[in-house]
Amino acid sequence: MANSSSLIINQSNHLTGEILIPGDKSITHRAIMLGSLSNGRLDIKNSLLSEDCKRTINAFTMLGVDITINDKTISICGNGLNSLKPPSNIIDAGNSGTLARLISGILSVQKFDSSISGDYSLTQRPMKRIIDPLTAAGANISSNNNLMPISFTQSTRLKVINYTSQIPSAQIKSCLILASLFLEGKSTIKEAIKTRDHTERMLQFFDYPISIDDKTIFVEGNGIIAAKDIRIPSDISSAAFLIVGAIIKPDSNITLKSIGINPLRTGIIDVLIEMGADIKMINHANMGNEPIADIIVRSSILKPVNLSGDIISRLIDELPILFIACACCEGVSLIKDIEELRHKESDRISSMEEGLISLGIKVESTNNSIKISGGSFKGGIVNSKSDHRVAMSFLIAGLVSQKPITIIDTDNINTSFPSFVDILRNQNNEIYDL
């Protein structure tokens, strides 16, 4: 069922100072999952306690794992790979595609039966992309025509995974890696286009026997995940909204601390710099086998951009806010090879196109591309379609809009960035609940 809250951004101020970005959502999900399968007690520090990540905690609690939360630290007592217990009820993934797809890899190879479902949006998202390779490895899976809910029954036909993914998706890859942990022998997972590698990096951090050769991952089954404390970098996908906000709002100058700059996630930084953005990265370091840096952003004049190919997988989640940046350019931007956006929390091509047009921006799209002519936001009403990244993108548009922007259906901001609205309000922007 769609959420019904709405927000209006009425007056806006430039963005200044040091802004705290919460922990990375993708990495927090994975830390909870691998921590739950580890041998011993560990703390996950600077974790993101968003709705999506709370769903992952609840899921593994249902599977018998001892998990406690204290502020931003998640403490997990793991009992090894083969310690999970049958859940007493269907696991509810809420709005989280990451949870649904990654835990499916784990559940599909257990010695017990289980089921997983989610909210309306999640039950519309494609699951054939994980069901097919898991079934090929011998898993017994039933679904609603390749949609959720999905049920897993114990299989005696499991074998190692040998799979080449044609869809550039870290969720598919991670699903298969997680299944491989439980399979006897060495699994091989290949990608046509390299995608974010948080699962691989974290398994290496936890001393698990995994090796990577360019786009091929080799996973030994039945290894040991060492219990180590891990600190989560701040989320570059969340930071992207404030980065674009600071670029497009005159007189802005912000510093974002300890942001994860995994090279498979920094496409948004590379593209914005190509467009003329004043972005600097300093204080480079390493956190939990992930590169981090502080990011300094100053307001800038942007030029349009043409994008396609491999860069798209490196900024797939940041495309909605990039569309806002393109709308603030002088000239026409063309972004292609983005059909995957149609299978997110909403059809993000359609959601963003409708919203931009309603605010006075000229937009044309195909199934796989979008063309945005730069202009100015006139104000108006936008429906986020229950999509957190769409909602946050149009709140950032409100920073430079001539008149107020009302965004309908904003509750799902809590799935990834619960403090987002408060951050904008603390910068003296007038944002009201409707």
C-alpha cells in the first residue's frame, strides 16, 4: 500500500558547513547478513538504521540470530554458516530489493523451508533474474510468476554455481555469492559488466576464501566467516543528493566526512566533475576494506552531458538526482542504457520524467534513454510514486525552484536516509509536512 505523507519545500537556503551522512545502506545490509553467518561476536559501527536495514535485522532475528542495537552499533552473535533456524513466519522484506534478492541466495540452500514477501512495490519487481540461476544450482523455488512472494523448499540436488550474469546487477551477483557459501566445492560467478563489489570486499575483510579475477569471482563453499568488528563508511548514494544540492544552489560550500568512494560507486562524482562541478576529495583512507574520503563541494555552473555504456552501472542509484543536475544545465543532456531504472522502487524513468515535466522542464524518453533540456523549475506538485530517491531528488530541486514544490508520498525516504529532511531543515530550508 502506498504511503500518503507529503512534503512542501517553500523557501530555500544555500548549503554550508560539515554535513553528517549516515552509514552506507548497501554495506550495512551485507554486514548484517555476513555477521549473522560468522563464527563469533562482532559489532557493526556507524550502521544505517533505516527501514530497509531494520528489515534485514528482523529477518535474521527470525532465522535465530542474536542481534542487538545500541545507537548506531549493531551487535551480532554468529554461530557459523550452518546455524540458521527455520523462521516461524514469512519473512517480510518491506520495500527492500537488496534484502529480498540477497537473502534469497541464503534461503534457497538451507535445510529448511521458508518464504519471503514484501510491500506492493517490491512484489512488482523482477525476481526471475535470481530464481533462474538458483534453480540451475538445484534449489527448489516457487513464486508468483517470477514475482514475490517466493517460497524455498529444502533440496537434495544442490550443486556449485557456474553462472555468467548478463544483467549488470550487484544484487544478482551477491545473491549467488551468498548461496555459494553453503555449497560444497568452488562456485564461479562471472559478470558481463563489473558492478559494485561490496560483498566480495567484505568477505575478504572477514578472511573468507574468495578470489576475484577481473569480472570473475571464485567462492569456496563451507568456509569460515571470521567475526571482526567493522565500521561502515558513509553512503555515497545518500551523499549524492547533498552534493548536487550544493552544486546547483549558489553560495554553497559543504564538507561530507568519511564517504565511501568505492570505484564502482563513484560514477556520480566522475560525471559531475565532467559537467564542471567543483568537487574535491581529501583525507583518503580505508574502512572495512572500503576506500573512503572527505568530499568538499562548492556551487558550480554545470554543462550538459551525454552518457552511456559501463558508466551507467557505476551510478545507477544516483541517476534520479543526476537528472536534477541535468535540468539545471544550459543545454541538452542525453543518458542512454538506463532500462534497468524501470525496475527499481518505481519506474524511475517515468517517475522522474513526469515530475520534471510538471515543474516546467522539457524531457523526452524511450524505454532505454532520457533526454533532458536544461531550464528552471517553476514549482508545482510531484508524485514520488513511493520511491525514496525520486522524493529526495525533487526536494533538492526545491532548493532552486522559483515557486514551492510539493512532493506527494514521501514516507519511503525513511527506507534509506531517515535524517535527510532534518539535514535540509537544519540548513534553514523551509520544508513542511502536509
